Amino acid sequence: MRAAIYLTLATLFWAGNFVVGHAAVETMAPLQLTFWRWALAALPLLVLAQAIDRPDWRAVLRQWPRLLLLSCLGMTGYTLLLYSALGHTSALNASLVTAANPALIMILAVVLFRDRPAPVSWLGIALGLAGVLLVLTGGELHRLLTFSLKAGELLILAAITMWAGYTVLARRQSLPAITSTAVQVAMAAAVLAPIAAATGTGLPSDPAEAWSLAFIVVFPSLGSYLLWNLALKRTTPANAGNYLNLIAVFTAIITMLLGQPITVPQVLGGILVISGVLLTSVGQRHGGPQRPRSSKSTSSSASSSPAPAPRPR
């Protein structure tokens, strides 16, 4: 139940990132937005990690290769590609490609770690994808016939591939969630700093840009990444990935609150998405991810799964 709350809030904040980020990239470069997003979030996260997790920093830094890989995938790569795509594609095409993310995460988990999700999980994925398509096409599914991949859609496809890899690999590391997130964010800021300095990337001077950046730092950056990593300590990548379909629903709700009316297809699509999320969650609770049986199943499971930790998740 706690994982469901974490994932729901994380996707709500990320829906805000789509809305605010789309407006921000009209006047800010993707590199500028990405660098300052992580540079401003790094210090608060490190302080929070020290206050709550009190980690052995030497032991944490011994895992720097894995943490750097996660940072390059989930922070640097995904974010740069996402903001670049938002400047080159429509919301419909971008969201259609993003809707493939839960299925991609599940497939990667199957291929890389031989996870065997229960059949109900695949049904949940299908329901969620159908709901997203219904929301985004306004019930006019024939619009899918004119769908084509251009530069923006290819950038989104690359972005969700980065995120799928991040989600699957993040499940396999055993550091406290806050500490892991803080180090990854700090690494992203450090990697991007020389490039930002060379290109003269400064803080935004326009008040609207500053408020957009502040929102992105606090909610999609600090909030969503912490909540996502906390949830991955309590559930599988496939189950977490299915919640990404809620981004489209929350985006529709946010746009409605901003003055745009909500339609019947959006309501019906939202019901399908939420049903898919609940169905997958039920499948995970009662069946859980299945793995091929072998004589070494017990020992391999113990060595590959993160040990339960008493500290806050």
C-alpha cells in the first residue's frame, strides 16, 4: 500500500514536469534546465540523506560505478532527452511513445533478470495502455493511423529506454533510497558542470523561468525521484512501471484545472488506466514476479534481491 502511494505521488509530480517543462523549454535550453535542476537539488538531498540514512559514505562511494551508471541513465540521459523531445513533438505523439514505457520495463526485467510476471500483470499493462490511448486520442482511435515517428518521438523513445534501464537496475541496488538518489543527483550535476560552464549556462533571469525551475527542482526532482526509489524497495520494476500510465491521466486533470474542459474519453481512459494499475498491484501482492525454478533458486534469490532494511524507505 505504501509503495502505491509513493508511485502515485511520483507520477503526479512528473505530470507537472511535463506541463511545466513543455512551457519552460520554449525559453530555456534542455541543458540549462537539466543542469540547474540537478545542481539545485543535490545539496538538499545530500543533507537529507545524512540526516535520515546516516550512511557510511566510504561504503557508498565504493559503489560509484553502479551509481554513476544509474545517474547517467535516470538523471542525465533521460532528462536531457525528455526536455529535448518536448521542444520537437506534439503532446499526443510524445505521450503515445511514453505509454510504451511500462511494457518496456517489464520486457527488460524479463530479458535481463529472467523475471516472469504473472499473467494478470500483462493484462494490467494492456488495460493501462488502452486507457492512455483513449485519453490521448479523445476516443478517436483512427488518429493512430496517422501516427509516425519523427525526431521528437525518437528522442522520447530513447528517453523511455533510458528510464526503463534505470528502473530495472535501480531495483538491484541495496543502498538506502535517499542516499542512492542524492549521490546520483550529485553525480549528474558534476558530469554536466563542465559542459554547462563551457557553454555559459547560467541561472534563468526571467521570473517565469525561475518559478518553473523552482517547481521542477522541488517536485519532479526531489519529490518524484525520492518517492520512485522508495517504492522500488517495496515492489517490482514491472509494477512500478505500470504506474507511469497515470502521468497521462494526471496531465489531463492538471490541464482541466488550468481551464481546459475534461472529456468523456479522458474519464473512461482514466478509469482503464487506474484499473490496470490496481490489477497489476493485486497480481504482485498475491503472486509476485515468478522466476524459473532451479536447484539454486533459493540461494540465487537471496543474493540478487536487496536485503530488507530497517531504515526509512
